[in-house]
Amino acid sequence: MSLELTFWWLLAIKLAVAAAVVPVIGMVIGYAEMKLSAHMQSRVGPYFAGGRFGWAQLIADGVKFIQKEDIIPEKADRPVFKWAPALVMLGTMALLVIVPLHPSSRYGIVRDLEVGIFYALAISSVSTIGVLMAGWSSANKYSMIGGLRAAGQLIAYELPLVLATVGVVIQAGTMSMQGIVSAQVAQGWPFALTQFIGFAIFMIATLAELTRLPFDMPIAESELVMGYVTEYSGFRFLFFFLAEFANMFSMSVIAATLFLGGYGLWGINPETLLSPIILFAKVGVLVFLMIWLRWTLPRLREDQLQTLAWKWLIPISILNIIVTAVLKVVI
Amino acid sequence: MTASPSENSVSEAAAALDEFADRVAGAVGGRAEVSHGTVKVRVASSAWKEALTVTSGDLGLVFLSWLSAIDWTNEVAVGDEPDEPVEERYELLCAVSNLSDGNLAIISTDLDHDSPSIASVADVYPGANWHEREAAEMFGIDFVGHPDLTKLYLPDSFEGHPLRKDFPLLSREVKPWPGKVDVEDMPENGSSPSTENPGA
Amino acid sequence: MTFSDWIAEPVNWAFLAMAIPMVVAALRVVTSRNVVHAALFLVLALAASAGLFILLSAEFVAWVLVLVYIGAVVVLFLFGIMITRAPIGRETNLSHDTRWPAAAAALGVFAVTFWLINGVTQQIGGFGDPLPAVGRATPTGILGEGFINRYLIPFEAVGFVLLAALIGGITLARKDLTPAEEEEGARV
Amino acid sequence: MEGTFAHHLSEAAVSVELETEGMTLNIGPQHPSTHGVLRLIATVDGERATNVRPVIGYMHRGYEKLSEVRTYPQIITIINRIDWVSGFANEVPFVVAAERLMGVEAPPRAQWIRLVLTEMARISSHLVFMASYPLELGAATPLFFALRERERVLDLLESVTGGRFHPNFNRIGGVKPVYAAGPTTKKAGMDIPSGFLAETRDAMTKVLATCEEIENLVAGNEVFLARTKNVGVLPVDVGASYGVSGPNLRASGAGFDLRTVSDYLPYAEFDFDVPVGRNGDCWDRWWVRLEEIRQSARIITQAIDGLPSSPLQAKVPRIIKVPAGETYVRAENPKGEMGYHLVSLGGLGPYRLKIRSASFSNLSILPWILEEALVPDFIAIMGSLDFVLGDVDR
């Protein structure tokens, strides 16, 4: 009994598309961040490259990064240093595989996994290894502290992230991303209405997982120069750069799918081509929220971050699970 | 350098300053001078630490403004030589102030010019730690009892004490300071153009 | 089933593509001259074994492996190594004195496992024949129901043991604070 | 790093407590938040510092020595480079010191202009703090709000002095005559530019509005409060014994402001408050500076309303020779007490010029205040002390 060869080909093509999506998404969100932050700060932001609105700024940046010399510190552990960005990128790309864009599983998704959300949470931890590798191999104390902070932070926030999704899984009765969306489409309202606590915790934990403000201690320019990416330059830096923005996208997609009804919108037939647009609009709102927060808040301290995770988020999310489970059985 | 009597009697403020100067001088056992609104109390170098202990304690001059020195000498490598010969010595100054009416007293003492050495006051005014390090590297004054009398600004290998008057400014020797153009007398003053160059 | 038949199956290429790096990585875990490298090879070995589980259609187990072992255990390993000491470069004396008994024990475990699995496969069919379950995913739901129906008591027992271990761990690791230190801790 | 992993494991097994390895962390001389070139050698255990040693001198320019080979007017051009974010304020105590020794007093209008420009320097310096401090805590946006306002103030400074950072505008006996109608019509009268007063009034309104904006953006922010409240607490007595001055000392509760007790500029004729903090933590230091911007704007508004008319220069000789004597004049600069101890023997230049700069003493508190601090708090505490390395090293 063997799997069809065509299956592998199809999978390869879908994966290639998912891989191509990462730089595009990274550039779009990167541009959005530049432009939005500029307007929040009474600046114009990029306006030159590409003629109007500086739309080609990120492309120009990309070209610049690729042209730059790939500097590897002499004392660095070369193989680990070289592979770290790839691993970070891998974790990001792998997340995009399960994003449901459309009810049709043939076009809308690379692969609908039965354990979809579980897969997403598992694979996102691969990036952590990449971050730790980058921090350790750079032979730089700032990088090292950055890597350690990243690890401590990701360990702490993995738990509330997972626990926050459990409520949704209980309500939907499935872990498949498609299944969760169809459950929301079927009932007509998103889980955010009932799982608002889970949603809030998920978004906070997401910010921490993405190491974005107010949880950007692993990078913390004013303290650690650039944290674990201090020693990276050129193409390898581009990997981290794109991975950050692509990760924003994929985490927002997961949040939108779990809590905001994914491609479903009340009154609109999900079978149409509007579905991906609806999903992207929801993602856009979440991404905007993250950008807005980033340019408003200062950074927390490491111990405050851990306190928040262990003393607040985890107990609350466990309580949320218990309440959801009881209500599920009762109602 | 005492102020003229007429200046002292001009205002109440000057009288209050004199009163303050006398009070400080009395408490630390020194001699007070008031010059242009600045109170200076001279003490013997043996009484230096004791005097500053008194100012930081009973007198309530808790704020350490600064501590530094003056190299009084007749042979200078840069700048103006004193017109009248001065007694060769290092004058160590410590400016302390209270935090209420802003009265400031400069406690002063004279150190031997050949081997300047004095008790450190870093344990009386902790902030004196850095000031003493600065004075030590700039004037070569030895502060006995200082916890860490290493160089503050200059590289460890630096030799010499830059603020001593016999320390030459090498760049001035290579290329004389062109600033003398600025200080030429104007023709209407009737004197010949000054050739004096303060920066040679 | 001959070797050429076996190698003609694309799924077996995938098997080799994961199994060979896994074995190499597993060997490098114990032979590597650098602790961090060893831990990273452990990641590779675990990832490859997760891939093998996927080939066996045990998706849930595969991702549990990734989440728990790669995402938590190895990250904690690395975290611990780095927070205490993380030298870059070779270390001269990484081998533990008891490495030969350990190797013997590992070989013993391997032999027993091989003997067991071989025995099972002999009963089902010849060695190399696909296991009946291959290709059919075990639904996660069934696993879940198994946990809270048939295997509820073992499940709860394991959970209780883990909880006890956790509390024990905290008790051991916790330094008794003097009152002054406690105040300090409270202030921070 | 000697020793082996196995050895270490067995060690860990016997000692119940997990020993983390102390690490020496070198912050600077090139680092995003050292405000120049400061180096901190910190021994950290995890993220907690056990010992911090600041290393300064990377910007040492030897101004005290240079002053000995320069004439008095030339010194003014170098001393405004000491604390370059408030260049104008550096010049004032020096010229006042020279004037005192010469027995000259600047005409009232010149004194008021000095006062206005000093307060503008204070506003621009504090706005740099308002910009950089949240940035050091990770919030980038207040930077742009504050710097936008600072630009306004610098434009005003520039319109009068011709320089944004290094005005070189004070003269012994007054201020530099500026040409109201531009340099081509010298005879038109020498005064501050026309329109300056109106624009200043307008700018002060905008500065006050921005203060409001910054307060809304930063002060109400829970994260900012969590990072600054009860962090880096400095008691008054410790601060005073280290010579910490200015807003840093006032934040600790000392209502000591040289503007109210000293007469180097006619502050006595103005109505303003001295903001005083309560706890002496980073938050208070931030708040005191924000309030000081408001008070400075208040002083400026009063000053431009009642600017007296008089010449800009007192009569001084063409060649300035300061009579023999010594005096110490200190001023309340944006960073704290800045003073010049001027010793003259009657020549063209000083015999000795001791420059007391605020940041030097403010920075000397670091080993005390950073002990047992967390690495992230380093930045919060260092930033809140608001030093400039040019002012430290001189």
C-alpha cells in the first residue's frame, strides 16, 4: 500500500507556493509597518522607491540585503550560525501550510490536518530552536542574552497560547482548521464572542511569541543592541526580518481562524472567491492591532513578562478551559 | 583676594555671605576669604579630612559640588606665567554646598609641590571618589586611602599629569595657535600690535 | 519482498530520507565534541523520528513529539546549557566515565525492541511487509476517547505521578530564603 | 571556560542550588543607549548585576587645559560643546564669572535674552530626554512628538544666535549684537530678529500642547509605569553626597534649584514653580523634567512679555583682560549644576578654569544605583539620569 506519486508532486507544488508566499507577505506587512508607524509618528515614511507611496521600499531593501556581504564573526560557530536563520524561516513557512483560505480543501489549503491547530502550535516551537542557535553561535554576549530571553519567553508563553486554543477546540469539537472554521460558519457567529478571554490571552501570547513590543526583550535594541540578530547581516538578516513579518501574518491567520470565523462572514456565502479576501481583511485588522501596539507601548521587563505569563495568563486560561468544558457538557 | 570693604557693605546678601564664611571658617578652623561672591576657607592640609567631615556633618553642607586643584607655579609650559612670583604649591579645592539657601563654600588647602599627598575624602563625600581620581591623574596628587586610584579619563599607559602647568600641549609646539590674530590691538588703541600669544 | 521491490516504493525513499539522517544524528548526539551541537543533533534525531511517525500515519504522536520534545525538552536543555555555560568550539573531555555500560544498555534495549517488533511482524507477515495499520490514520478523536474511557485510570495515575514529580522538583530546587531575602524577592 | 560538562553535571547533582555562571557584560563604548561613548563593565549573574564599573574618558577633550591657552572670547566657543544638547546654557555661567571678576554687569535686555535662550536650551535638552527615554524603554513614538517640538525651539534659537547646537552667542558684558533686519542693513538696529517674540509665544503654546500629548501618551501607560515606578530609587542624602544635582536631585525630593537661590540671571523677577518629586525613582525623574519644560515655557512667556529695552552690550574693553581674582559661578543647567571656577592672574586667558559639569557627578552615582539592578533596569536607570558624555568627560 503506497501513497500516490501525484500526491507528493502536488504537495511539493503547494509547499513551493507556501514558500513563495513568505517573502511576499513579509514585504507587504513590512511595508505596512513602515508606513503605519510613520503616520502614527507624524512622519511620511517611505515615499521615494517605486514612485508613489514608496511601495517598492521593501523590494529595494531586499535587493540591498542580498547584495550585502555575508559576515560571519570569526569566533562564531559557523554551521550553527548559518543554519539558524533557515530554521527560523522553516518554522514560519510550515505554519502557512494549514491556513484555510476557502471551504474547498482542494484549493484553499495546502493540507488540512486532522490535528491542525496542534500542528501549528508544535511547529511554531521550531523557530525557538533557531533563535537559540542564533543566540549561542554568534559568540556575542548580547546575542546570548537575547537568545536566552527568547527561549525563556517562548517557553513561558507557549503554555497560555496552547491553553487559550483549547477552549475553541472544545467548542468546535475538532482540531482541524477547516473544521473550526466550518463550525463557526455553521453556527453563524465567531468563537470570539464566547471565547473572548481565550482570544485576549491568545493575542497577548502571540505578541510574546512574535517577540514584538511590549515583549520584545530578546531584541531590545536599547539594551541588547539587536539581541540574537546582532551579528547577522545581509541575506541571513533578511531571513530573520522576513520571518518576523511572515510570522505576524501566520499567527494572525491562526487567530482569525480560531476566533474570528476565518473566511466566514455573516451573510456571505463562503463558497465564493470572496472568502480569502474576508480572511485577509480580518488578518489585516489583527496585524494593524499589533503594529499599533508596537508603536505605542514601551517594553516590559523580563521578570514582569514571566509574572504576567505564569501568575495571570496561565491560571486564567485554565479557568477558561474548565468553564468552557463545563458549559459544553451542561448546554 | 578679599573683596573690597565697600563691596561687602553694599547689600545684605554680601553681609549674609560674610556671616556664612565666618561660620564655616569657625567650624572647620580655617581662614575665610570672600571674593566676588565666592566663599573660600583655607585650612591646613593636615586638617583637610576633618574639615570636610565637619562640613558634611554639623554644617549641613551635604552637597558635594566639585573637588579639584590648581597648580601654582612660576614656570609654565603653556598659558600665562604669573606676573608676580607665587608660592609654588598645589592648591586643593573642594566646593560643598547646602541644599537650602545655596550657600557654597570652597574648602582649600595647600599641598607640597614636589610630592603632593593628602588624605582621601571619598568616604566622607562618596562623590569625591571620581573627583579625586581626576585630580590624581591630572595633577599627580596622591590621595591616601582612596579605594581605587586608577586613571579616570586617560589610557592606562599615559604618562604625565596634563593639568600641571609644566605639561606642554604638544600640538601647540608643532603648530602655534593662530588665535593671536584675534587679540591684536585695534589701531585706534594707539599701541603696537600685540605679539603676545597666550597659546604658544 | 525483495530489496528492489522495497526500494521501488516512493514511501520507502521517504523512510530512508528520514531514517538515515536520524541514525547519523543519533550517533552524533553521543559523539559530538560540543554540548550544544549534541543537543542540536538531538533535535534532528527527534524531528526525523517525528517524520517516521507521520509515515506511520500517527500524526498526533508525531506532533506531540515535536511539541513536547523539540519545543519544550530540548529548548529547556539548550536553555540550561546556555545559562550555565555554553562554550563555542570543541571540548576535550565530554565523555562520561560510564559510557561503555551505557552503550551496552542501549544496545540491549535495541535488541529487545527489535526482537519484540520482529516477533510481532513475523506473526502478521514477513519482515518488510507493510504493517496493517500503515496508511490509515489513527483518528485523534479515538485516541482522546481512549484516554478518558478505557485508559482513564492509567491516564489519571500518570498525571498524578507527574504532578508529584513536579512538586518534588520544585521543593528540591527551591532555595530556602532568609526573611531578608524574602523581602528582597517581594520587592522585586 | 575550563572544566567539563560531565564534571559540571556531577557538581550540579551534589549542590542543591543551581549555580549560574557569572558573566562580565561589556556595555559600550559603542552601544545604542550610552548617549555617546560610555562603557560599563558589569558583572551579571543571570540578569542581575553584582558589580558595575563605568569607564569614561572616551570623549575627554581636555577643555580645562585648552582654556589655559585661549583668550576669554575664544573659550566661549569651546565650552558650548561641553553639553551639546544645551549649548547655550553652558556659556552663561562662564561669561557671568568673567563679568564678576571684571566688575561689569550685562545690561538688562542682554540678561533677559540670556535667560530666554537658557530656558529654551533647557526645553530642548529636556525634550531630548522626553524623546530618548521612552525609546530606551522601547517606545519609539514619543521620540517623534518630542523632537518635532524641539525642532521648533531650535529654530527659534537659531533665528537669534545663528547656531542650533553651538550658539556662541554670549559675550562678556552682554550678548552678541544681532541684526534685526538682516546682515545687509547693519544700521537698522542691533537686536533680536523681528517676529521672534510673536513666534516664541506661539511656539511655547505648542510646546505646552505637546507636553500634554506626551503626558497622555507616556504617563498613562501601564507598561511605562511598571518599568519606572520604584526603579532606581535615589535618596536625597546619597544623591547630594555624590553631587547629583538638577532634576535628578529634585526628583528625590530636594527643592533645590539654583535659579531660585542664585543671581546669575534675573530669575528673581519671574514667577515659576520648582517641581519636586517624591520617591526619587525613574518615574519622578521623568515627571520632574516634564514639569520643568512647562515651567520653562512659563518663564519664557513672562520674559518675552516684559523684555526690557537697553543696549545688548555693556561697555567692555576691546581686548578683554580679566583682573586677577577668582570666583566660582554656578548655574542651574538642564542637566544640573554647571559651574566655572575661574582663576585669573590678569591676563588674556584664565590661569585655571575648573569646569564643574553636571553629568560627571550625575554619572558617578552609577556604581551605587546600579548595584543589584537588573540588566533591563540598567537602561531605565541610566536613561533617567539624563547625562551627555560630552558633559561627563569635558
